[in-house]
Amino acid sequence: MDGWLETYQPDVILLHIGSNDLRHGNGIYVRDNLSALLDDILARLPNTHVIVAQIIPTRWGSEVDQKIYNDAIPNVVAAKGPQVSVVDMRDILVKDDFMTLYHPNTNGYDKMAVAWVAAIHALDLAIDCPAP
């Protein structure tokens, strides 16, 4: 991670991660990759809170692989302790919320932002973040 964690020392890290692994056919590794990344972050910054998203749907690849990964995320997160939580983004977007096969449009990103803000507020931390 080239030292950015140590340089910036964020209070909260938001992770919407795994889509590219699934897109490139690496679904068997995505759960373990997430677990290893969380271990690395928590080892470097044990007081940082990490919020992991169950990823948005996309119009590519196997829905089965994405469902398996999304279903695994809460278990991976629970194994990491109280510094890690989950936000469910599986069903917040519809087809019209996408600009490309992979990326949301402005409306889609707005919906994701509302979910992130609600997840941050649920932490009850002293962070200046607008209400959803």
C-alpha cells in the first residue's frame, strides 16, 4: 500500500472492493483477498474503522459469483472484530443507475453516497459528515 495508510491515518476507510476480481474470473480468490487486505489495514492502523460494502450489481459476469462473494462478506467482516462493519449495497441501484456496464451514473453514485453516510453515522464517531 506504499505507506498511504501511515501517511494519512484515516479515521474511516470505505471499501467497495472485489468487482474487478469477479470481472476477471478471480472469484475464488476475492474472499481471501478481502480478508488479507483487512488484516493489513488493521495491523497498520488498529484504531481505524473499515466499512466494507456488499458490492453493487453489475451487468456483467456471473451473478452467482457475486452472490457468493456478497454472502461471504459479513462473515469475513465479523472475523475481524469491532473495527470493521458492513454496509449493504446489493439492492440500492437499478439498471438506470448505471453509466456503463461497470460504473454507476451520477444518480447511482448519489445512492451509494447516502448508504456510505448512513454507515458512517451508525459508527457514532466524532466525524464531521453530513446527514443522509
